[in-house]
Amino acid sequence: MLSLTVTLVVLALSWTLAYIGAPLLVWTAVVTVAYAALLVTGLLGTVGAAILGVPLLLLLVFNIVPLRRGVLTRGLFERFKAVMPEMSQTERDALEAGDTWWETEMFRGRPDWKQLLDFPRTEYTEEEQAFLDNQCATLCAMINDWQIDFELREIPAPVMDYIREQRFLAMLIDKKHGGLGFSARAQSEVVTRIATRSIAVAVTVMVPNSLGPGELLMIYGTPEQKKQWLPGLVSGREIPCLGLTGPEAGSDATAMPDHGEVCYGELEGRRTLGIRLSFSKRWITLAPIATVVGLAFKLGDPEGLLGDKSRVDYGITCVLVPANHPGVEIGRRHYPGSAFMNGPIFGKDVFVPLDWIIGGPANAGRGWRMLVECLSAGRGISLPALAAATAQTAYRMTGAYAGIRTQFRLPVGKFEGVQEATGRIAGLTYLMEATRVLTSSAVDHCAPGVVTAIAKYHMTELMRRIVADAMDVHGGRGIQQGPRNYLASAYQAAPVAITVEGANILVRNLMIFGQGAIRCHPYVLKEMEASRHDDLEAFDQTLWAHLGYSINRAVRALSLGLSGAGLACAPLSGPLAPYYRQLERMSASLAIVSDVTMGLLGGDLKRKERLSARLGDVLSHLYMASAVLKYHRDEGEPEEDLPYAHWALQHCLSQIGLAFEGFFANFPNRLAAGVMRRLVFPLGRSHREPSDTLTAELAEHIMLPSALRDRLSQSVYTTGGADDPVGRMERAFTLLHEAAAVTDLLDSAAQDGEAPGDTQAERLKNAIANGRITAEQSQVLDDYEKARLDAIQTDDFSPEYLRRIAAVDAHKVTGARQQHVA
């Protein structure tokens, strides 16, 4: 009995030390004192002393650094160097680009919630708010999406002129250069508002403010380059585009066949040291109207003209070239389902001087690093903004439509099957808005590479889910295209957001966890650097700290799992406090599962894309759930938001559970998979999707006017009037709720037999005659009925109209073909 008690005490003490993450010296001191106390008191016999003396001896050896390094670490170091995969310079640039942020806390298993809650959300300046209220609103009022996408297939000149004049293309350019110098959140809001009116116009505005020559010049340009180009970019006189992707190279920059060689050539009659370029780019937004082209290509210097005879291949380099420069050819337009300008760019043996390299000759070969750093920030603004616009429009309009559209004398939004879709639209829109606000605010403080990839991937995928749900609810009302349709453009353009700035398959399978695991882990990158520099001392220090970290996370994951996260800490009390605890539990689980996975698979993990993607899903939903908690807190913890917050958080936790289960089911080492599953889910997976009851609560809410409805769809342009697709539905929705009280009176009169009739007109007439409803109240119902019927109609067109549009298109095609041939 005594031996059992001693054993249990030792285990409990060891478990506690492991759970709190005690350092090695503390472990050694505590174990030494406990061992000595047991010996002195006689509680430890000879056999027990011998058994417990072994771990004490090992601890003592671990504390003697030279002995540990020579006996244990050296062999492990050699093995680590042998299995560590080679990393190309392109991969290293992508890995090192940008900053780590809150995702690091979620990845490491012990999130510091104070850091998140104290993080200052970006608020609009007076200048930014005025721009949103005036210039942005004016632009939205000018836009006719049907005209742009169907009739003209391009943005009208007055709209483009206004965009240029009001510096919409220069939101990110600093004020000292004449730009607007807006925050990332303000840029996001501008793009979101425009996108609720027209995807084509929003893309036209967002691209120069995302990855493009303007940002590259701002950050890396020489003073001379800034002086030459920035004034024109600010005024709109210069329209930029960036030639990056091509027929053979999309996401894989290393496959880029576009090349240039350093050589002497003739420029303006003078012999000049420069680069002779050949390139073929496609899918380049704004290319057909661009006046200045940023080009990415592989640079070679076979003759050592740059000064380094030993270096031939410099790698990806970026230059800035006028679109009318000899040899540069802007091709005909692509048409990606939306009317924004997009097309190919070609060039063969195009000679440019060295000082056209962005940043000058010193930046030769640094192009990929420059592009990735800029892209990581832009990815957190532009595509999430498009996704948010689609979600907000679908949320507001689907809720209204579900209320005014009736079947079997009941609003369609009351049917449980429809509520599954409308409730999901509501919950996912809340999740997306929380993610957008947090991510754009983060971009204002740093250049977070991982969270922007998370926002881009998941928000565009959720956009696709939401617009599909909205189309399902609208049925034929959403399918028939025309000036009344507020969903079709977003539905048609969804693949654009999925594909650009890192195709979603790439982002999920390679970037989120692939970059996050190394950048966010406290030790892996240090171990890789120690290996690369053959630094045994640094490796020894890092390796054993890593071991202690792994033991701590394993014990924490199991302890939190067994206690149902009861041992975790929440920074706040209240109804959302349990979610802080559950997220800490899942964070600890991700930390230990990542460690085991990287330890067992090593470099093979890079090829196990589906495993990497599932761990990326865990990290992503930890981040997005954190964004919901932060958003609810920053909004003042409104009671009305709670069902939405509960739904979004339960959805994230459920997705985390599904991702872990899929990971364990497919992990190649079945013994390790079983152990990891027991660590993460010792009592089974407990997180499920939101209940039907909670989803129905959101579905009911989406059909009612409320402060939350207005706040969650505040970017939607709703002041377009009765001829506007959104304005038409808004009017019917407003009248519906004004007429609700009169409808109740009419129903009551009908039940009392004082409003008989087969039609509403007959029932109203009898109700008025019997004094149950006044003429004024009857007019309210009549106004609503007219607005309702108008709102649910779809467009139809005369054959003459369609033939006229077809004739215009045919003329444009013929003219473009003749021009191309010429």
C-alpha cells in the first residue's frame, strides 16, 4: 500500500510539472528533493531507491550540457540533417515572408487571450469615414451592374473617370506621395461596399490596391522610380497591372519560363547595360487598359555583368515597363465571367535598362520575396472583401425574400428545409465579418502571412457556400438574370475569388499549415537553421527545449480532454467563456499532433498534402473562432449577437473535430494515429454542428428588422430606390413589417367571420365594412402587396433587345479581331 501511495504521489507530481511546463532545472530540483525526502524518511526501500534513481540520474545527465551534447545530441543531429528536406530559395522566401501573429498563439497550445482582447481593432479616421459616406456612396450610386456585365461588358467611361479622379486606385499609396494612405480596414470596407454593387468595379479598384506596382514601388522603389511613377498612379493617369502568372506557371513560381539575360543593348540611341526579356503572361487584371506593367521573370547573368562572376542565375526579378515600350504587346481580353479588364501580355527580346528593376540593380533576384511579402498583406484585404460583400448581400436579401415569398400561405422562411439554408447563411456571415475585421486590422499592424492565407481561403469558400444557399432559397428568382437579380453576378464570379492570389487548393494544402507549422512553432525553424549552419550547440539547446514543449502539450491535451476543458482558463466570464476553454483545449491538441506528425513524417509531410490540409483546417478554425470571440467583445457584447456567436463557434469547433478525425483516420502510422486520437479525444469527439433549434433561431432572426441585421450587412448599398435590385427588395421588406399589424387585424377579423372572401381584396372590403380595419390601414396592405409582387418578379426581354445586344457584341468581337490581325 505504501509503495502504491508513493508511486501515485510521484506520478501526480510529475504530471503537474509536465502540465505547467516546468523547466528542466525545476524538474531536477523537485525530483532530487523528493528522492532525498523519501530516503530520509525511510519510505523508499532499496529496490524503490534503485528504480527511482534511474530517472534522477538521467535528469542530472541532461543538466550537464557538454555531456548531453556529446552523448545524446550529436547522433540525433546527424540523423536530423540526413532527413531534413532540401529547401529551395523560392520556398525559403515564401516561408520567411511576412510576420506571424495571433495564429502563433493558437498553434502553440497556450494562447494568451489578453493579447487578443487587448489588440486594438482599427477604427476609421474622419477622412476615411467621409470617403465612405461621400465618394464611395457616389460611386455606388453611379454603378449599374446589369449594364456593365451584360450590355457593355466593360465599365462605362464616367465611372472609370470618377474612380481615377477620386483616387480610388491610390488608397494604399502614402499621403506623402499624394495617395489616400488608407488603413487596411478602410480599404477592405471600400472594396466590400463597391462589390455589393458590382464585382467588376470592385476588382478594378482592388487590384491596384493589392498586389501591384504601386505597393512594390512604395516599399522597394528607388527615389527616382517613385518620383517617375507614383504621381501618375495617384492621379489615375497611369493604370498599373502586374504580369506574374502564365500558361506554364500559376502557383509554382519556380516553373516560370519567362526569362531575361543581362546584356548590353541600345536604348534611345545609347549603348546601355540592361536586360533582354521574353515573356508570355495571361490572366492579368487591368492588362487591356494598363499603361505601366510590372513583370516578374527569371534573371540570368551569364557574363557576370552585374559584378559577380560566380553568380549566373539570380532568380525571380521584377521590373516596371511602360505598356507602350517597344516589344511589349498587350493581347486581347480574357472574359472571366465578369466585365473587369483581364488579358494576356507578351514580349520577345524586349530590352529594358537595369534601373527599371524595381528597387534598382540591388534588387536583382529578390522579386519573389518582394511579391510574397506584398501578396500576404493584399490577400488579407481584397479577396475577403469580395467574399464579405457576397455574404452580406445574400444575408440581407435572402432574409427579406424568405419573409415576403409565400408558399401554402406561409413565408418560405418558416419551412424547416429553407431554415437550414437561411440559418447557415446567417451564422456564416457573422463568422466571415468577424474574420474580415480582425484580419484587416492585423494587416494594419504587421504583414501576417498565415492568417491572411486563412482568411482568403476560408472566406472565399464560405462565400461559395453562402451564395449557393441563397440561390437555393430564391429558386427561379435567383436563376433568371436581369436588372432585378442581385445574386447572379456574385454566383458567376465566385470562381474568380477562388482562383486568384493563390488558388484555394494550393492555399489549403500547402500554405496554411505548411507555412504555419514552421513559422509558428517555437523550435522547428530554429532547428532547421541550426542544421543549415551545422551549429550543434544551437541544435542541442533547441532540441531539448522542444522535447519539454512536446511533453507539456501532450499532458495538457490529455488533461484538458479528460476534464472537458474544465482545467483551461477563460479570460472572461459570461455565456461565451466555455468557448475560450474549448479553444485552448483544441490548441493544445494541435500543438502535440503537429509535433508528432513532423517528427514521424519529416520532409514527407510536404507531400502528404491532405494530412497537412486537415491540420491547416484545425489552425484555421481556431483562428476564425478567436475572431468571433474578439468581434463579440469589440461590439460591446450585445445580447442580440449571442445566438450568432454560439452558432459560429459551435460550427468552428465541429469543423476542428472533423478535421482531426479525418487526419487520424488517414495517418499512415496506425499506432501513432491511435495514440494521438486518445490524446485529443480521450472520451470521444464531443463537438457537433449547431443544433436545428439554434439554426432555426437564426433563420427566424434573418427575416426580421434588427440592429444586428443592419450592422452585419452595413456594407450593402441599400439606397438605390425602387428601380434598384436591392432597393426594390428593401422596400418590400420594410412594408412587410409595417403591414404586419394590419395583417394580424385582418386575420382576426376573418376568424371572427367579419372578413369573408376568397381574395385579400374581398376580405379587406368586408373588414372595412364591418369596422375592423380602416381605409388607411387597408392602403398599407395594398402598398405592401404591390411592392411584394414587384419584388418577386423576374426580368424578361424582347427579342429586339437581345438581338441588339448580340449585334453590339458581334461588332466588338469583329473589331477586336481585325485590330489584332492588323
